[in-house]
Amino acid sequence: MTGMLFLLPSLILFGVFLFYPMVRTVYLSLFLTDSQGVPVVFVGWENFLNLFQSTSFQLSAKATALFVLYTVPAGIVLATALAILANQKLRGIGLFRTMFSATMGMSVAASSVIWMFLFNPSIGLFNRILGALNIPGVQWLLDPQYALLSVSVATIWMNTGFAFLILLGGLQNIDQSLYESARVAGVSESYKLRKITLPMLSPTLFFVTTVSLINAFQTFGQVDLLTKGGPMESTNVIVYSIYKDAFINYNVGSASAQAVLLFVAVLVVTVLQFKIGERKVHYQ
Amino acid sequence: MGKKGLLYMTLTVSGLVMVFPILYAFLISFMQGGEVLQGSLWPETFSLANYFSAFERVPLLTYLWNSLVVSVLIMAGQLVLCSLAAFAFVFIEFKGREWIFYLFISTMMIPWEATMVPNFQTVQSLGWLNSYAGLTIPFFAMAFGTFLLRQQFKTIPKELYEASQIAGISKLRFFTGVVLPVAKTTMTTLAIYSFLTAWNMYLWPLLVTNNEANRTVQIGLKQMQTQEIASDWGVVMAGVVMVILPTLILLFAGQKRLQEGLTQGALK
């Protein structure tokens, strides 16, 4: 009985603010709703069917998929490279570690405002560099060809600090005697990287990949501040699309259907993580 | 140049590239309008005019205070709820405990954004819009924090708990007197992580606050960026600096601890 008492506060909050709203979202996704979000007519799968047929949703799905593709692999490669670089025993290495992890202290809002300035077509850094090279400037956030890529670059930067910290921790957990034996055997640096560092780091890499994937699906702030989903819906990623449908267009039924799809996407990623993660444990 | 020199050079270049946007924001916050337009990298004088202007044009102080209160409340709420739950998972055996443990794990599979519409409706019907309650209470329970503390609590010998039970010490006394002091470092890690995340929250405060008295500082930044101040980049960057300073300081002070804690949580 007392055991339940210790768990009760958490359970109540999970119930009210996670399990109930998830069930409610599924329920709402099957209804047409009024502007207050009150379900009016049961329509079954219609919200989903409408979504799959709407160009707007197809664009949103495409933007989300491309965003994941642009940000996750590049972000992980960058963070891994920085972590390996910073995992040296050198004087002053602490300063570099601090520099590499700095973005973890940066909020999405603050980072977005800074990148907004960097992307500014007339006074931003990127167009100034292009100008210095005599290349015509680019409308980074207004050109449908570049907008999603620009938001992705900013996002990769924002996420590096967190991934770096975890990967550095993973590197520091590797048994040093492995490197000692490798040194005695006189193998090359690249051999050490391929045969010791990366395999031993793989559980951490795997964790970071899962977290990055889920984070990418949940992106909102930088889109809201940098592009508002535009131009021509090229950056209208799923969470922004849900937000717009629910709180701007007052179409809660459609927003809920998209929320269900988001849930399914995250669920698939998480289940894969458990399945593949389990197999790894067996192999060891 | 030796191997070490090359290493230092790579470290310096990549370090500068990573912190450049932050450093640049600091520098711009001291520049006058003309300098920003010319694309200067270094301000002529380090004047604080932009900072005064930022505080004048938006109620930045109110926003900062709101963010501080919200972050501290979320941090405290998470520490209390997570440690209570972790204690039950480690020390108190009862029927259905395993089942509840899986329930906790399953919460990690639900993206918070997928539940935001009904959550907004709940908070609205509770009359919690524009209140600290609405901004904080939905985030008090956290599976990740519970698991992190559970790992730490497990290192305390079960015999100690059994002995205390025989001696007639209450569970709550054992919890506050023995368990919490042992877990001090992990609690600190969790506190830093909670504060950072809460301070940087964006979407939820955007949904549940719509007046200046209750806004957090992140939404204040959006306001600065969308108002006419937006062309005054020096003032906007002064606002940015005020927002990132607390978390950057916290990160630099707690970086090592955070790294150890997160790795522990990541690898179970």
C-alpha cells in the first residue's frame, strides 16, 4: 500500500497529462469538431483519408522526412567527430569540451533568433561571405529550395551540444586497456577507430540516434521562429502542422489525426530501438 | 608542426566554429545600429545601451522572473516526484510493481506534442491558462529522471533498509535520512537537467500564456523578434544574451556532472 503512495503523484500526472490526452487524441481524430475542439460528428477514418489525399499533408510529410534525413545523420557524424577529437588527454582540453557542449545551454528560441540574423539576406554572415566571393546572395529562409536546408543546418548546430556530451561520456567509458594493447601491437589510428572506438561506442551511438530521430520528429520552435512553415509549406514539419491546424485553423479533428500519425512514427522508432538494442545484448 | 600542434589547431578551429554564433550574438549586443548594418565583427565600444533599451521596450524583467519561477518549480516538482517513485521501485515490494514499472517505460514512447491539444483543453478547463500551475504541473512526472535515480538508489544495500524497518524507522524517515543524502550527486545532475530543459521550453508556454504578465522569457524573444524592434538587431541580441546567460553559466558549472549523469541514464 505505501508503495502505491510513493508512486501515486507520478501516476496521477501521467494519467491526466499523458495517457488520458493520448486516448483523447485518438478519439478526437475520429470526429469532426467545432471551433472549440468539441467533437460533433463521428466520421471514422475520414480525417485520415482526407489527410492522405491533401497536398498540404503530403508536403508536411515530405518536409518531416527530409528534415530527419538532413539533420540526424549529419548531426551524429559531427557530434561523434567532435567527441573523438575532445577525448584526448591534452592540456586545456576542458576548454574545448566546454566550447563543443555550449549549444546544450542554448534554447531553441535564442538559437533561432541568432540564426535568423546569420541568414539575413542583406546583413547576415552567409550572404556577406558569398558577396566577398562574388557569388550572388541567397534568400536562405524565403527560397523554397533552401529554406528547409537552412533550418536543418541551424538545427544540427543546436543539437550538437547534447549529442556531443553523451558521446563523450560513452568514449570515456571505453576500457582504456584496449587502447593499451593496441598501442603495444602498434596498430594504426584508423584501425583503432574502426576496431575499438566505434564498436565500443555503438551502444551510445545507438541511443543518440534514437533520441535524435525522436527529437527531429518533434521539431517546432525553430520552424515557428525562422519560417512559420513556409515558403510554400516547404518547412511545414508535422508538429508545426498540428499546431497550425489545432490553434490557428481550429480544425482539431485533423490536428488529432496528425498527432496520431506522429505517435505511430515515434512508436516505431522506439520499438526498433528496443528490438535492435536487445539483439545487440545477445551478441555480446 | 607536430601531431600535437595539428590536434590543437583542429580543436581550436572546430571550437570557434561551434561557439561563433553565440560569441557573435554577444558582440552584436554591444554594437550600435550602424555597425550591425556594416557587418562589423567587433563593436567599437562596449556600450550597454542595447541592454537598457531591451529592458525598456519589453517587460524583460517580468519574463525573466516568470522563467525563473517556472524552472525552479518544475525542477523541484520533478526531484520530489522522481525520487519518491524511484524509492518505491527500489525498496518497497508490492503486487503490481513490475506492471507499473512498464507503465513508466511506456510513457517514454508518447511524444508530448501528440497530446498537446487535449492537454491545452484540460488546462483551459481547470482555469490554469496564464498561471504558474498550467506552466509547471503537467511536467512534474518524468520517467527518465525516475530511472536515473532508481539506478543510484539500487547501490544502497537492501539490508540497510530491512534493518531500519526492524528498528521501526518509518519509510519516509529512511527515504529522507538515508536515501536522499546518498543520492546527492545524481539529484544535482537531475536538477541541472530539469532546470535547463524547463528554462528552454518553448511550445507549451506559447500555448498556455497570452499576456505579458505570465509570459516566459523564451516567448518574450519571439515577441521581440516579431515586433518592430526586430530591425534593431543590437537590442534583440541583448535580449538573447539575457536569456542564454543563466543556462550557459549553469551548463559550464555542471558540464562534467551532466555528462556523467546523462551517460549513466543512456546506458542504463
